[in-house]
Amino acid sequence: MMLHIRKSIMVTLAILLIIPLLLPQSVSAQSVSSKDRASKANAKIIYLTFDDGPTAHTGQLLDILDQYNAKATFFMLGPQMEKFQKATKRIVADGHGLGLHGVSHVPSKFYKSAYSGLKEMQQANVSLNKVAGVKTSLVRTPYGSKPYLKPAFRNVLLGQGGFHLWDWNVDSEDWKYKQDHQKVYNSVMKQIHTVQKSGTTPVVLMHDQEATLKVLPQVLKTLKAEGYRFEVLSKKVQPVNFWNDKR
């Protein structure tokens, strides 16, 4: 009987000794998990977008994005995708967002009729599928949707075509100040901060060009330091466009 009691006491003591060892680990794991969730919840989301590619500079652009572990969305032209197939495939393989920018990039051609824009986007999608084996429903029309893409045009492109229209709320003006990189940096950061403070997620317009390579690292470095998280556009994200058309 005494032996049985001693064994019970020893087992109880062993359990009491083990519990403190397990408890801190459990609390620590929960604490880390909670911190991770809080970090993600507090992260500021930003969408970087690049128009007019792919180009001879896309590889360098992708290298810079990789360096900062940043994802972006590329609104690409049909002929460019077929010309720079390696870059197109890498954009897809690297997990960046995919968008269409048409074929001609000429307003008089793209906006010639309600159906001309739809035809260009469909043709660009054929090019994307031919080169990389994928398609997308995201589109950005040449020079932005306003004032050219009037209701009748949108009804065809979005209603009949099933596309989702994207513009931007931050214009980097990298297309305008190709030599003044500091001016581009100052302008884009000021706009991003203004949009963010208004409670809106920044959608930044940039271009797949050599000049942008000069300012992109500085922009990414600052955004990372400020706690921004780079995400890609998809059909699950509500479109941001000048017409406030949510289709």
C-alpha cells in the first residue's frame, strides 16, 4: 500500500515539474503567432503597377522587385508580350499580377468605336495565353479611362467582355520626368502618403522603362521601411478607376 502511495506521489511530482517547462513554450508560441497576425493586420497595403511592357528592361525591373521581395501588377501590350517572351514568362513565373493594356496604344485606334477597345484587349489576351499559357480579366486602357472610355464603351468592354477596369490614384509621372529621378521620387511618395492618410489603398502608376529603374530602388526601400506590403491586383480586388465603375 505504502509503495503504491509513493509511486503516486512520484508521478504527481513529475507532472508538476514538467508543466512549467511546457507552459512557457506554449505561451511563447502563442505570443509569436499573435505578433505575426498583428503585424499583418497593421501592414499598409500598396499596389505597384507597370504599363507598356514587357521591354528590354523588364528583367532588371524584376530583379529590383525581387531584391525587395515586392510584387507588382503588369499591364502589358500584346505585341510586346510576343516580342519579349522570356520576360513575359518570368512575370508569370514570379507571381506578379497580370493585366492587359491593349495592342496599339494609340487613342484614335483603341477608342475608334465601342468594340475596337474590346477587340484589342481580347487580342492581347490571346498573346498572353500564347506566350505564357494564361489569361487575365484585368485591363487598363491607354492613357487612362477618362475621358475616352464613355459608358457605351465601358458597357461593351466590361459588360460583354467581362473585363475589370483599372486606373490609378497615384501617378508617379515617371513618363514625364525621365531625367529628374528625385522629382519622381518626391512626387510619388507625397501622393502615396496623401492617399494613405485618406484611408484609401494606393494604386501606383509606373512604366516599364529604363528611366524607372533609376528611381524604383529608392521608392521600394522607403516603402518597406514605412511598413508597406506589396500585393498584386486580381479580379477579387474591387477595381479602382476614374469612373468608379466596380464591375
